[in-house]
Amino acid sequence: MAEVAESDSTQSAKTKKQAVKIREMTIDDLGDVFHLGEHLFEARKAPNTYRAWDEYEVADLFYSDTEYCLVAEHEGEIVGFALGTTINKNRSAWKYGYLLWLGVLPEYQRSGIAERLFYRFKSIMLHDGVRILVVDTEADNRPAIKFFQRQGFANPQEHVYLTMNLDQERQRMKKRDQGN
Ligand SMILES: CC(C)(COP(=O)(O)OP(=O)(O)OC[C@H]1O[C@@H](n2cnc3c(N)ncnc32)[C@H](O)[C@@H]1OP(=O)(O)O)[C@@H](O)C(=O)NCCC(=O)NCCS
């Protein structure tokens, strides 16, 4: 019985994988990508460090880095996405590629969709002269870490992320400026 269930799920994962199309994101996908990310990242609060998932993040990336925004589509539904950017450092010949957001609808996970998104993302980056790819995620996001290691990312480094609330200082500054 267990064997039948396993082969059924393997079969359905394979079928999904074959039918899913990886393509460039278009303006019509903005809303769907945002809602899928909201669903995925809400559960984890903040899957990567200093960036927040909101509609501006998706729209900004889409408009500034359209070529690095990919989606996975199955029967008209957006089931995954990969959004990134590139960074050129001053006085450095190295161009960095940064995969900022990667997500797959839970029912479609473990069927190779993120792998296909990443493969396409990487080939676009290679084509554009990127020499180092960077990703970041929370230290306890085991699926993501396993996934990135499987793709060949190495040398994971933990770093501490601190925040400072400038609100009171800002209010004081505002009052001071109004007094002048
Ligand atoms: C991380 C994530 C994108 C992986 O997507 P996916 O489509 O399920 O990944 P794939 O099916 O392509 O996995 C490829 C390989 O990665 C590894 N992997 C992926 N998910 C894993 C998990 N939950 N546990 C262990 N290994 C995992 C496996 O080696 C897997 O190969 P296998 O299924 O043959 O064992 C998905 O879990 C997700 O959307 N997570 C929530 C959002 C998030 O945290 N994104 C990352 C930070 S922005």
C-alpha cells in the first residue's frame, strides 16, 4: 500500500515537473508573484536578511531587473518564481549576481521546479558576465540551505543582523527643524 502511494506521488511530481513552464516574468504576473511570496514568506517571517517582501519590492525588482525575474507557470497558474539582481563593485572586475527571492508553491515543492528556475537564472547570469553568485537565507531555513547546497553553493557564513530604530531621533530632528 505504502509503495503504491509513493509511486503515485512520484508520478504526480514528475507530471507536474514536465508540465511546468519556466519563463520570464511579465507585468501581468506582478500580483500573482506578490501573493505567492506573501503566502510563502509570511510563514517564515523574514526568509532573508534586510529586504522585506511587499508589493514595492516585487514591482521595483521587476522594473529595474526584468531580465532576472523568472516565473514557473502551470496551467495558467504561477507556481514559483526567482527574482534577482546584479551588483558591480567599484574598482573591481567582479560582477556579482544576487538571487534575492526564490519560492515554489508548497503543493509543487520537491518536484524540481526551484532547480529549473535556478538553472535558468544561473545561465542568464553567466551570459551577463557574472562571476560570483550570492544567496542568503535564515540560518534555520533548512529546505533553502539544502537546496542551495545541492546547487553547488558552499562556504555558508552566519552573520548577525541588528536593527536600530531611528524614529525618536527623527521626531526630535523634525521638531528642531520646525523651530528654526
Ligand atoms: C527552497 C525552495 C524554493 C525549494 O523549492 P523546490 O521546488 O521544492 O526545490 P526542488 O524540488 O528543485 O529541490 C531540489 C533539491 O533541493 C533539495 N531540497 C529542496 N527542498 C528540500 C527540503 N525541504 N528538505 C531537504 N532538501 C531539500 C533536495 O536535494 C532536492 O532534490 P530531491 O527532491 O531530489 O531530493 C522551497 O522549499 C520554498 O519555496 N521555500 C519557501 C521560500 C524560501 O524559503 N525561499 C528561500 C529563501 S528566498
